Amino acid sequence: MHQHVLSVPNLDRVDYLHRNVNTTVSLPIAINKSQMADTSTLTDSCSNVNTSYRSKFTASFRKRTKSVCHRITKNLQSTEPKLHILPTATNSRFQQVIDDKQSRKAFMEFLIKEHSSENLEFIIDCQNLAAIHCKYKCAKRALQVYMKYFSQTSPHELNLDVATKFSTAQNIAINPSAESFDEAYLKILTLLQNDSFRRFS
């Protein structure tokens, strides 16, 4: 007949486990001085790399910005219209009257009496238009000149042939500028020289 033996746990061990069951155990990490030095060196290297990258990026950004600004300036300069050279009269005396303010004023008074002052006004407006440097202002002014002298409802409408009016309208529609009136300018200039100026002089 076997006798059952009850094994009693070691009370000292149970008490030790009970007292230390909720204790957080921290494992010590051993880092020697050489490892700390390596870590510091790595941090400094990363900092140097970041500084070097920022410097290179800033220099590259400034270079590209300067290049873009240069191209924009160059494009603006290339789009700026050159002064348009208008046709000149074949009669030198007539051209002198057109260029001289006092003589032109006397000629204008004569044309007002003949009810054809719009011809000389058109010549003067075209000259002023050709002197405008700004492309936007030149285009805006060209449209105003067109409406003043080519509109059928305008009291200043020029007496020109249909073909000249049509070609001028096309020029204005495509690219309003001083060049748009070259054909009309030459015809009105010739008309003043060969007709009105003969009576004036």
C-alpha cells in the first residue's frame, strides 16, 4: 500500500516571487566610450550632409530662378515693338508742312474749311501711334484709331476704297498695331499731297 506524500512548496521562494512579481526588471545596456564617440561622429556627419545638401539646393534654386528671370526679361524685350517707320511724302515741301507744328496748324485750318480735316487728323494719329513703345498700349490705341476713321457710323470716316478698308480691317483683327494702317496712311498722304496741298499752297 502506497502512501501519498504531499509536497509542500518552499515558503521562502513563494514569498520571494510574491514580493517581486510586479517588479519591472531593466536590462543594463553597456555602451563604452568608443561607441559613444562613433554615435556622436555619425550625428555630426548627418548634420554636415544636411547642411551641404541645403547649400547645394539653395545654389541650384537661385541659379534656376536667375535663368527663368533672364528668359522672361528677354521675351519681354523681344515682344516690345520697335518704332514703326511711316511712309513719307514724295513732295518735300508737303512733308515739311506735315512735320512742322505751325505749318501743320495752318494746313489744318484750311482743311476744316474744305470739310476734309479728318484726313490730316488721321495722319497725325498714325504718327502718334507709331511712337508708342508699349505693345499693349499700341494695340489699344490702334483699335481706337480704327473705330474713329473706319467705322461707318463715325463722323470722321475716311473716304477710302472698299479694298483698303477691308485689308485694314483684316490687319486690325489679326494684329492691331501701327503697321495695320500703312496702306490707308499712304493713300491718305498721297491724297493730301496731290489734292488738298496744291490748293493750300
